[in-house]
Amino acid sequence: MEADFSGYATRADIRCSDGRTITPDAFKHQDKIEVPLVWQHNHDSPQNVLGHAILEHRDASHPDGAGIYCYGFFNDTEAGQTTKALVVHGDVKALSIYANGLVEKSKTVLHGAIREVSVVLSGANPGAFIDNIRLAHSDGDVEVFEDQAIIYTGLEIEHAEDDEFDYVAHAEGDDSGDSDEESMKDIYDGMSEKQKEVVHYMIGAAIEQAEGGDDNEGVQHSDLGDEDEDKGDTDDDQNDNDTEGDLKHQEGDNMSRNIFDQAGGSLTGTAIDTSKRLTHSQLEAIVKKAKKEGSFKEAVLAHAAEYGIENIELLFPDAKAIEATPQFISRRMEWVAAVLNGTKHSPIAAVKTLLADITKEEARAKGYIKGNRKEEEVFSLLGRSVRPSTIYKKQKLDRDDLLDITDVNVVAWLKAEMRLMIEEELARAILVGDGRPANHPDKVKDPMGAIDGVGIRSIFHDDDLYAIKTELPSNVDSRNVVKGLVRAMDDYRGSGGATMFISRASLTDMMLEDDRFGRPLYANKTELADKIGVSNIVTVDLFTEYDGLFAIIVSLADYTIGSNRGGELTSFEDFDIDFNQYKYLQETRLSGGLTKPFSAIVVTRAAGTEATAVAPSFDGATSTLTVPDTEGVVYTIDGETVTGDVVLSEPTEVRAEAEDGYYLPAGSTRSWYFQV
């Protein structure tokens, strides 16, 4: 019986988050063993048993790596079929095992017994981890079973297509386990020899007909369904012993011949040319190769010359697009909606902001002394304004091309691209500015902190009164970055919860930080956001294009976009008679800027020299670690700087940090773990 799915239940030689490593032979004795298939390690109800799994031990010589591979079979229960649908649809992708009887030495799992395989939600940290079984008693004591654990590797489920392991799901002689769906090979093997001869000949005849190599091409056709020709023929005529009695011929007919009726009257007659016919053994070789490589077409083409099959590609259809429109190759666009949907919108394009500065000494309330004159309060009024600018996207299509393109609604596809790019440009202008030089003719105007101006004020370049500037040292590491962001939030005065926009590489560095025991400091983005004090974290790919920019923290409710009636995004199209072209235009006219002081924080990194951390070398025989001498890089163990050769007595993590004036690029490896 074909498995419903397959995948690694656990992988060997992967260091788990608690420092333990599973050896390749830890579960070797369970090769070909059947265990229950369970949902989320839930053992309290038989409804959670989804089916069974057959384990397969793979050693280090296997191309996919050592470990326990499993083949899963869902049962016919409602839970089993529901989970099967989740797996097929890709909603659930991970496996986990529950094992007991674990035998360990120096954090290495040498032996154990897998009791069940579970289909689990992919909610744990990527990579391997081991969670010991804990039992809480009513008196408050917690008992830890050191020889029992749930082991999760973070690998995704695959479809079971491996032919090396054949399963028999029923007793010998019992056909109840046969699949309702037959493969092409099953159908072929079930044919009689005469039926196989027919298949072989039909393939050869089809190729011969496509090449036009038959002298009688286009002159013979079957009279089946031919109602207009020779209606006066009698039954005697049709049953004449002459083979031509079954065929009608008319000069000029261009229909193909009937391949079942040849001059010889039999498939085994001497008139049939068998020089281009596939033998049984040849077709079996092709089917075997196709099953191994996954492509029947490639298998046939590989044997074309050997078996005398020419122009075999005529039997295969042309490639067909899987989608109705071409896919866009673009940057990630999730952040665009977060920006545009978060801003405040005003029906007036020219936006003015008035502020009263009451932080000065003169604005303080005063105490009164009898007989003295009361002085008036003095404070400053501040104001700035911004007026609208136009952003547009224009395209054109030749009418001839538009008529010739029949497979794609090219106009709708083109308009979608125009809107997508205008929205991205607008969101870019709000966060970081246009990025083009000031004298560029296509630049989206940005007043860049001026009291008055035209365009969209970028948060990145706005005045310190509205966007607080915070600079991190060039050699700051991911842990101290978080501390710096937390301190920067002290001056934040925005409305409601703020959103932090950051590059994906910088966010990844912070998310990968762990403690001395290998446990992640932040399980997900929500925990990191809570630590910093923001409501959400959004990644922006284009941050890497702006030197020194690390993050922007802002409450977009304090950013106002102004547009007069009719100035919102509008589409136009026209036809140019002179050039026979359709022209399309989308444009918007608006202004934008922060309207509340201290409602944004712009975090930058000081300029420095890029350094590359080289991995230390390790001699396992002597447990000696050799620390490289790398310019601009300091290596530490437990916070202490190390150099030269270091003899290790226990599993040790080595971290790399940048010296003053240097920095390690985002996404680079900065820590290594060595097992003694």
C-alpha cells in the first residue's frame, strides 16, 4: 500500500537546543518497525491515533543524511482523514517523535526506543530540540523523566516516492489492501500479449503517420460514421471478404488511414512493418527508467536512438503555463500595506501643523508673593506645512500586440503592476524617501525637515523635533542592539503602539540570539516586540539600500497623508491614432508628513569598517581549540576574550564580536559550538 506521506522523524548528528546530539545508531534496532501515528503527542484519547508509521533506519551513507525516516499511513477515521487533508494541502508540515529508555553519555543519545510518531504544528523553533517529559503532582512537586523525551527536528514532510522500501499492508493472499488506482505499469502488465502487440504497433504507426512516411497517407479512412458517402451500400457489400469492402476511398480525401486495417488483414500479417515496433522488453526498460527518474518523456527520449524511435517529441504536448498571467519578480511587498493602511488620511492636500512649546522655563507656572507684580506666561508657537506633489506611472501597448496576445488579459495585468509600483513608491517615500538624487527629474519631492515645502516628508530625513535620532555603535552586537532600542523608546511620544520597521537580516540576527544553554532568547517576533516596547515588527527589504539605517520606529497614526477630492489614485487610458497605441496612466496627487512631535525614532548605525569572522579550528583528539587572529574581530568564551590555543574540557560556545570602529555584517555567522 502506498504511503500517504514520508519524512525524517528524527535526524542524527544535529545538536539540539539543550546541547544533546542523537547518534546515527540510537534507533537503528527499530528499522522496519511499525509504531502508532498520533496527533501532537496526545495520548489521552483513541481519537488522536491517526494511523501508523513504518520506521526506516538510514545511515551516514544515505544522500539525505543519517536518521530515522518514516512512512505514514492515515486510517479511515475522521481525525485521520482530516489530518491527511492538512498534510496534502501543506497546512501541517512537521513530524516529531516520543521516545523512552534513552541512554546518554556526555550529552549524546546512544540508544532509545521510539514509541510513536506525531504529526505536529510547525510552531517550535527551527532546528532540533528535545523536551524532557515532566509530571506535575498535586502537591506542587515536578518529576522529570530523564529517559523519556519528545524530539523535534523541524524538517518538513515529503511525499512518499522512495521505491527502495516496499510495504505490504495486508496478509499474503489478501487483496483487501490493493489500491483502487493503478499505475501505468500495472495496467501494461495486466494486458495480454495480443493487447501489448496492439499498443506497440499503435505507437509505431502514430510516429510513421506524423512523419508522412506512408505512401497511402490520406487515401483511406474508415466508413464508421460516414453518413454521406455510399449510402446505397448493402449489408452484403459491407461483409464482402475483400478487405477493401470495409474501406471507402474518394480522390482528394485527406483523412488518416485506419491503423487496424492493413493490407494483410492481421496485426501479425507479413504486410506490417515491425522494424519500428517496440518489443515488450524494450518498453519495460523505458517504464522502469521513467519510474526511477520521474519523467516518462525523458525516459523515452533517452532510448529513442536505441529503439529506432524518431521525432518521439511529437507524442508529447507543448508546455503550458500554469498561471494565466506572468509572475512579477519583485521585492517583498508586505510592508507596503502596513505603511499605507496605518497612516491617517486627510481630505485636504495642503496640511499645516501648529505647535505650542511649553517646555521652556518661561512657560512654567509661578508662585505669587504679596505686593509683587504678576508676570505673563511666555511660550513659542511653532508651525510648518506641506503641499501636494504628483506621483504617476505610465505605460503603453501597440494595438497589434494587444490583439495578438490571446492567452493573457494583458491590460488588467499591466494595470495591476502599475498600481503595485505606485503603492510601493508612496510607502518608500513615507518611510525613507525617494532615494534618487535631488536633481533627478523623476524624484518624488521631499521637503526633508524644512518648515515649508512640496511633497512627502520622509520619516528618515525629518526634523529631530518629529523624528528622534538614535545612533548605535558600529560594532554593536545583536544583544546590545535590543538594549539600545529599549533605551531609545524612553523619548518616544507617539500615539498608541508603535511599529518597528527593520531589514530582514537585522531581525534574523536578533531572533537567533540564545542563552548560554542554547535556548533562544525570543521564541517569536511577538516576544522580541514586547521586549523593545513596540506593538509590531515589519521587515523592509530596501532598508539595505540606505547607508547606516538600522530601524525606524513610528506610530503611523501620527503621519497624515493629504489629498484634495479627485487627487486620489486615478486611472486614465487613451488611444493614439497616429501611432496606433493604447496608453495607460495612473497617478495620485498628495502630501504627507508627521504631525506630532517625537512620534518616530530613527535608529542608525555608526560608520565602520566591515570585518569577517573566521571560524575557529578544533582538534578533537586533543580537545584543542585554535582561535584565529582576524583583524577587527574579538573571540570570547563565556564573555572572556580568548586567543591562540585553548584546551576545552566541556561543550563550549565561542562567540565573535567586532572591535571598536569595525562591524560584522548582518546575516554573518558569529558563534560556534564545539562538542568535547
